[in-house]
Amino acid sequence: MPGQKFVVIVGIVVSCCLQNTLAHAEVVDKIVAILDEELILLSEVRECLNNPGARMLANFEASSDPEQAALRYLIEQQLLRREIQYLAFPKEKEVVKSLATTYIINTYYHKDAQAFAEKVRTQGVPDAALEQELLLSMKGIDYIRRKYRFNADIDKPDIVLNLFQQWVKDLQARAKIQITF
């Protein structure tokens, strides 16, 4: 009987210690979305918001909810990364860079090329950082140009952009996306 009391007392002490520890637990990160089976964390969204290249290209400041805008951008980037991460750097760099920039202007600046040009001028983000941030879109556009080279006039920018935008929409439609915040 005295052994049982000791076990009960130890159990109560351990329980109190655990309860005290749990009361002071701190949330380190938060899941804000699930893309298929991949978690997207709040820290990733905030990191994206702090990335000068992403911030400028995706125009987060123009959104009423910058975190939601960054999440949308992250999801699109992740979908592109899945599909084309192993493709080589585009051979026709200037052509696909121009098309990728036009895609960004159409998607995130509501076709306001002047606003984009002004932001590029005033933000002072280095060209290398912008190109790095554009890389997935550039690879995606290059992929579309190669995929449709026999079926469409890939020398017409509007046709390539429409095919690329449709492909991105198809990727988003096929993905299972759950937003949790």
C-alpha cells in the first residue's frame, strides 16, 4: 500500500509538471495551406513576403491581404516547380524572359506594364535576383514553346502566353489545394 501511494504522488507531480509545461508551449509555425500532400507554412509565406524579387514580381503591396497574395504566388511557384524543375535553362533566354515578364504583368499587375516598369525602377532589385525569381516562369514558357512547336505559332507572343496561362490554370485545377488561414 505505501508503494501505491508513492506511485500516485509521483504521478500527480509528473502530471502537474507536464500540465505546467503544456501551458507555456509556444506555437512555432502554422500550416496555412495544403497543396496535395505538401504543407505550406506561415513562415514560408512570410519568407516570400520578405523576398525582394518575389515581392516586386507578385506585387504583394497592391493586395488588400499581402499574406494571401504571397500564398497564391507560392502555390503557383510550387506547381510550376513540380512540373518543370528538371528542365534546363531556356536557350532563347531573352524571348522567354520577355514572355515571362509579360505573364507577370498580366497576372499580378492587371496588365499595367507602366506600373511594373516603375516598380522595377524604384525598387532597385538586382537583375540577377529578378531573373532568379522569373526562372520557373521562363522554364514553363520554354516548355510550352517546345511542346506546341508543331501545333501552334510559337513565334506569336500572345499565343504562347495564352497556352502558358491555360497550362498554369490546368495545374491549379488538378491540384488539391486546402487553404487553412
